[in-house]
Amino acid sequence: MLKDITLGQYFPGDSAIHRMDPRMKLILTIAYIVGVFMVGNLPGYLLSLAFLYMVVRIAGISFKFLIRGVKPLKFIIIFTFVLNLFFVQGETPLLDLGFWTLTKEALENAIFFALRLVFLVMGTSVLTLTTSPVQLTDGLERLMRPLQKFHFPAHELAMMMTIALRFIPTLLEETDKIQKAQMARGADFESGNLIARAKAMIPLLVPLFVSAFRRANDLAMAMEARCYRGGDHRTRLRELKYTKLDMIAALCMAAFIAIIVLEGMLLG
């Protein structure tokens, strides 16, 4: 399951999505997520899926690989689905058990919230899969640069967010190694009740935290050894520039949002 997580990974490529400005990719990713949260019916989600599939195909990424990245979050998605079934009220009953009544509105809301989580993970994964850590850091910093007038640490925050995001695959790989080592010594992570499984995770979490702090310390020492001083008077090998490709992508996203709005008005 750990290998299925795609968030934080980067696949080098030369597709149109890879060549886009990271600032535009960040903006369009946020716009896509907003568009998905504006959807209120099944045709809208089908349209969102078709748009995402088109982007994934252009980026040269396997759609099955993207779907595989949702599997580790299935418990959160199921929990969100069940939570909406019990706590959302409605007027059209579908099933009455006496102590609880399942309504049509609650079922629809539960399905839509689960789908939103799926599209949120998949859309964000496309961003990280097609954007290198350096580009992602530069894009975040440039977008937050206006906040520096208010003494906001734009560069430091962008660097922290990017490092945290890129540490996800590293920590997952480390977790897999530690888990296999513990299983070779007789550890059992799958049998027993919930409390027993939680206790079995202690021998896994302790060395993982130690390894994470060690890696963070090594990274800090490496940055200091290279005289890294943050964003003050820092130059870049490649300056970010918007191109026609970014404008075309922005127009496509605007068309997607417009269709979502119109579809909601007509079918809502």
C-alpha cells in the first residue's frame, strides 16, 4: 500500500504539462479543485473526470497509476462517506431502520464528498508528478512574493512546503524498509484488534521518527555547507516566464469552469 502513494513523487518528462510555468500549474490546480467543489451532480463529476483524464494523457502519465495513488486513502474516503450518511439530514427517505433513516439527500451528499476527495488527491498528484522540486519552490515563492511587503517569509515557507512534500516518498520508502525488517524479526502488523495493531506500530514509528530527524539534520548541514542563505538576493538559473502554452492552458481551465457553472445552472 505504501508504494501506491503518488503524492510527492516527480516523473521527469517533456510533455506540454511538464513545460508549463509552475506558477500557472499551481493556479490551475487550485482552480480545478475549486471547480470540483462547485459540482453538485453526477454529470458534473463525469465532466471533471474527463477533463482530468485529458490532462493526464497529455502529461504522459498512466491513469491507472494515478488511481492507484488513491488506494492508501480509502479508509479516509470511506469514513467521510459514512459520516455524511449519518449526519446529513434530508426529506426523501430511502431506508428507515427506526433509529436511523437513510435519505436520498444524505446518500447523494456522501457520494459527492467522497468523489471530491478522490479528485482532490488526483489533481494534486498531477501537479507533483509533472513539477520538479526546484520549480515547485520557485513557483510558490513567486506567487507569495507580494506578501513580502508585510514581512511574510515567502521563500522560507515555500522551501518548507516543498521539502515536506518531497520527503513523503522518502519516508514511505524508509517505512517500507523498517516494516520488512521488523516482520523478518517476527513482528505482526496485521492480526489482532485495533488496539493490538496500534501497539504493534510502536516498533515501526520510533525508528521512523529517528530516521526522519536524522535526514532533516543531514539536509540542514548540507544546506549550511553550501552557504545557503534563503531568498535574500538569490539568483536563479532559469527565470520563470509565462508562455503561449500557459495561456492556452488557462483558457482551457476557464472553459472548464464556465461549463461547470452552466451545467450546474441548467441541471441544478
